[in-house]
Amino acid sequence: MRTTRLHRCVLLSALILTAAAPSLSTAQDKTEEAKRPAVGEKAQEAPETQQPETPQQPQIPFSLLRLTEPGRRAELRGMEVNHLIREEEKTLASLERLTYEGDNGEAYFDQVGRRVIWQSKAPGQEYDRIYIMDRDGSGKRMVSTGKGRTTCSFFLKNERGFIYASTHLREGPPPEPKKTGGYEWEFDDAYDIFMADMEGKITRRLTDTPGYDAEGTISPSGKLMLFTSQRDGDLDVYRMRLGNGDVTRITSSPGYDGGAFFSPDETMIVYRGSRTADYKDLQIFVCDAEGRNHKQLTNNEAVNFAPYFHPDGNRIIFSSNMDDPRNFELYMINVDGTGLTRLTYSEGFDGFPYFSDDGQFLLFCSNRADPESRDTHVFVAVFDPYWY
């Protein structure tokens, strides 16, 4: 693995803290340790055949201190696949692969980086299901109902559960997806957003309006949800206060808007938007938390999507095919639209980037392991910032 400035700083800080307070790691272990839910345990309704599980490893709570302890690194990390890092990918200091079967996407860490939630169409399944796994790729278990389509899962704060969009309440089979050969997704009007506990039991229905409701994400404070809805006739971004269910419309320009996330301080929102009738021309936009001062950051003829703030709040990472219509790569741009920088150069898809809260790890989905198969998998990279 390549040694980076960030890694050296983390190591030095950890050694200093360990020397000054030898009981810190033990106290943190006791505070963070939680009972692992039973692998294979069913959700609210009987799930279909689950994705095959990898061998379980001992549960090790995540923390930067534990990363530097001798003998702990292998327990915390997934299978290293550094040979999949291209020479041009200077920001990827090391690379781990967490999934090996099915078609996987939209993976997100929990607040402390101990678990990952994602959607997967496992072998033999007709539609995507929602899964949770441990940070190292072990302990995979399905937590959606096993019925209908599912998408766009995201953890609640403090491991209180998660949200996801599902069509499981629909009576009868879903409509056949359109196949045009281009980049697109289905705005199934049976999607609604649900809240579930960590076992997968649905505890609350968050949306109940006609049309598409999906693409939900939770604010850093855990009090707000951003989501995309068709409730007013167009596909726009809305904000919901989880405490009382109050909803505020964030976007109102004609065309699709979605995939929204808050900035770390919750003063800004980033989202993808299209001003074309077919939603094919997607650009990256930002606005303030009240839905004012919208600004377009990208301006090309490509599909730019899956934007997410870097933890410093000054930069946004996203996926785009701006350099090759047949290939999506990861890019970063400053919140003022300057400093566009390409991060990945693999043969195949790289998308759905998501940073850990400390910015050390970059979670993303890619088919770089086997571009011809078109199956996308979950990877974690140690991220070495290019601006230091």
C-alpha cells in the first residue's frame, strides 16, 4: 500500500493518544460495542433467498485508533485489491473489495463507519433488495421485505435503523422496465419511503402520496430527510422534518431533480438535475438549505450524478461520463464550480461515491474487477486528498 500524508498524521496522532491515555481504546471499545444482529434473520416479511454470506469475523468496533493497532488492520478491513488501482488514480491509496456476487449499488456507511447498507440484485433475484454488512464485507444479511422493488437506503443516526424506498405494498406485478439502450432508471409510481429498525422491521411509513417517492437521505443531525417526489406533478427535491413530518419543497424548476444530500453543516444541499424532457442531461447543482440560491456547477452534455459533499464542506464528489459516453468515472469540484478534477480512470463504471465522516475512506461502486460482466461491486478506498 502507498503511504500518504494523511496516514502518517493519523498514525502519529494515534501513538500520541495511546501513550497519553492507555485506557482510551478499551473505554471506547466498551462504549461502541454492540450486539450483532443474527445473520440471516428475517425482516418484517419473509425474504427471498439471501445473498451468500462470507465467513464471519470477530466484531471489531471501528475507530481510527484501532486502525493503527498491531494485528487489528486485517480484522477491520475487507479483501485488499490494490492491483485494481490504476497508475493515474493518485487519490486511491489502497483499495478493498466488499462484494463478490450479484449487481450492487448505492452503498453508504453508518455514522461510525462500522456497517454498510446497500442494494443488490443477488443471483436468482428479480429485483434489488436492501442489505446490511459489516465494514469488512462480512455478515451480509437482507433487511428489506423480500417483496417488490427496493432502492435508495440510508442509515438513521446512532444506529436507530434506516430508511429505504420500496414498492412492496403494490398489488400485482410491477410494470416491465423500458429498454432503450441508454442510461436511465425507472420512476415507478409505487415507490414510497419507509423507516425500519436494524432488524428490518418497518416502523414507519414516511410518504403516502400518489407518484414516485424515493431517493431519501438523512441529514448529519438526523433530524431531516431529503427525498425526490412527484407529488406536485414534477420530479423535485423535498425536505421532511422527521419529528413532525412537515415537508418543504426545495426545487421547482421544470425537469427532474433528485439524489440530494446535505453539506456537513446542513447549510447547503447538493443535487442532480435535468432541464430536458427525457432527463438524460443531468447536471450538478447546489442551493442553500431552504431551497434558495440555486447554482449549477457542471455545464456539459454528459450525465453527471451521485453528488456528495467531502467532509470539509468545500468540495463535491460525483460520477460522470463527461470524458467518455460509455464510461462513468469519479470527479471532484469545488462548491463554487471551480477546480474540476478527475479521480478515477478504470475501464468500466465508477459511481455512487460516499465519504466516511472523517474523510479517510471513500466508499464507491464499480465494475473495474470485471468490466465485461457489467456487475457492479462495492469497494472502499483509503482516500489521499489531492489538495494537500
